[in-house]
Amino acid sequence: MNVQFEIADKVNGLMTLTIEQSDYAEKVEKTLKDYRKRAQVPGFRPGQAPMGMIKRQYGMSVKVDEINRLLGEKLYEYVRENKIQMLGDPLPSDKQQPLNFEGDGPFVFVFDIAVAPEFKAELTGRDKIDYYQITVDDKLIDQQIQMYASRAGQYEKADSYESRDMLKGDLRELDEQGNTKEGGITVDSAVLMPEYIKVEDQKKIFDGVKPGDIITFNPKKAYPDNDTEVAALLKLKKEDVAELTSDFSYQITEISRFTPAAVDQKLFDQVFGEGAVKDEQEFRAKIAESMKPQFAADSDYKFLLDVRAHMEKKVGKLQFPDALLKRIMLNNNKDKGEKFVEENYEKSIVELEWHLIKEQLVAAQQIKVEDADLKQVAKEAARAQFAQYGMSNVPEEYLDNYADEMLKKRENIDGIVDRAVDVKLTAALKNVVKLNEKSVTLDEFNKLMQGK
């Protein structure tokens, strides 16, 4: 087999592969003999059918299959051995001539190959990158305590309504005279939170009400332009309330008020485990300690974003084989069409450029991801999920099991590998570049992340 590769403008490659009869004949003959051994042909004992008959029946498909196998094998072998950084899959070239597999060849295949641009992405101690350290201040700790207290809180019975209370009562549709409408809409034990009523005059109707009181209000006026809310309250379909205009009586049977948990030993034990914290001072210190790793991860994430921006500026605009890459993108998204390609191409090139830059940085730092790295990333993801629900004292064994389950799912692996690479690359680059360390509050950091 002969393979030729041309690359006139450094990014658009043309690969020509010529397959001779000698390249495929022996394998085709062997495959056909194997077919003959297994063939069940009427009138012949197993394995005794004439070879000519086998060739007429299977010869062409076996030959085409073998040529295609050879084609793929040799193409990727050439790319690998010659260290060609191919972008996407090769596509048949418009220089390809029609092929007739009836003959013995030679068969000439021509492919367009998208090649990554040549450039050098390098970071040294002369590169200065900002690194933002988030300060864990009293305001943050107070907010975290409020969150823990809210999560551990509960509803308690109340004697009269105050803002944010939850009401329970019986709804009855009224007629035009203000009497209960015969055959009208009724809902027992309807739950209502007047705080979320948008219209003030309807909201004020509930001020100071007590269990046993009966008030009159209009759901459609209370929730204008929100038939979904009205339908949920009245236990109806959305389309059934479109023309509804009736007032309703609401006899209040119960008022519930949410009370956050007290900041006491019970809350300390619930958050950090029994006996881990003895008083509020230790509680605050423990909260500050538990928040630092999360903020460190946020700081590292921002650092890598800044490395990306720095490197993209340093490398400059790269040349890509745009026409060919659009063909490849269209081939990979045949169901979405050319409009999808035109709308998404530029964004895909931005991500491709960073991917190529990051590849060089990873290689320069000799980053290798091991199974232990994947396990650690999965554990941290599990820890973060539990933390969202206020569970900061999850046993390591439980995290291990949760991480193992995540790693069993194939759809999770690519994301976990990417995250593991980012973690190791960030740690390595922090020791390469000159860090311009800055202390910021969480609010300031969030504004930086929003680009403000």
C-alpha cells in the first residue's frame, strides 16, 4: 500500500492511499475459505460447496470489507506514526475519482484531513496571573449559620397571621350575591401563603386573620396573569380557570409559622456530628474551616479561567481550516443542518483553540490522571452535593461508596476525567507562573466571575 500526504497551507491536508491487489488478496482468499467451511448450501455437504459459488455469492462484499478495514487501519497508522495532529475525522475529498470494485485495482482513495495549526503555548515564571483568595468573614459565617438554622427549622402553630406564615383552610366559590355557589368550586384544606400574592389590595385582606376567620378574596385578581397558580390553588386544570371571575370565601383552619432552629448544641451536633463542637465560638470556627476548601476550589477555577484568557492573548489568533472543519461539523450533526453549523462554528473554534492550548500545557507539566485522581474528584463532587443540603459531616465511607457509583456510570467518566486534569494542571501551574495574590470578599469574587 502506498500512502502520500500533502499539506500546502499547514492546516488543510490531503491524504492519498493506494491499495493494490496484493494488499488485500490473501486475506480475502482466507476469509472466503472460512466461509466455505461454514456454508450450508443445498445439494452439498457442509464445507463442500464449490469455491466458485462461494466467490460469486460473497466475494465482492468480502473484498470491499477488507479494503475498508485496510483503509482505516493504514490511514490512522500513518497519522499516528507521523504525529499529524488531526482535527475530527477524515472526509472523502472532492478529488476522489469514482471506484469500480469489480476489478482488481489499484484502488485510490483521497481524503481531506483537517490539521491543527502549529504554535507554542508556554508558561514560565515571567507570566503573572491574578489569584483571588476569598476571605471568610463574619458576614459569610452568619449567612451559613442562618442557612443551617433554616434547614433544621420547622413550622409551628400560630394564633394570628404574620408575613410569611402559611395558611390552611376551606375554599368555597361564591355567587354574585356573595353566597356559597350551589355546585361551585370547593377545596378543603387549601394551602395558601399570602406573602406571594402579587396584588396589594388582595394581600391586605389576610392581615391579622386568625384560625376560624372567614375572609373573601378573588384568586384571579390575587394572581393576575398566572393561571397556573390559580389552577394549583383550586385543584383544577389551567384551561378551566381561564374565564373564572368568582370571589371565594376562605375559612382559615390553621396558621403555621416557620421557626428556624435555635443555635445551640442540638444544631452543632446535627451539622458537624455529636460532640464535635461545644459552643457557638467553636461552631463559627468550624464553619470557617469547612468553607475554606470550597472557596479554594472556586479560587482555583477562577485562576484557570485567567490562565486561559492570558494564554489566548499570548498565543494570538490561530489559523484553522474553516471550510473543512465546517464540513466535519456538518457531517457530525447531519440532523441539525447547515444553519446549526453557521450559528455554532465560531463558539466551537474558541473551545477548540483552548483545547489545543491546554493539551500543550498538560504535556509540558507531564500531567497524568490515575484512578486515584478520578476517585478523589468523584468524592469531592459527592461532598459538594451533600453540602448543598447542609450535610457537612458525611462519613468518608459513605462518600467512597457514592463516588464508586458515580464512576460506574459511563456518562460521568468524561466529565470526571476533564475535572481531574483541570485540578492537576491548576496545581502545577500555580507553581510555574508568578501569582499576583489578592484577597477579596465573596461579593467581590462573584462580581469578578460575572465580569463586572
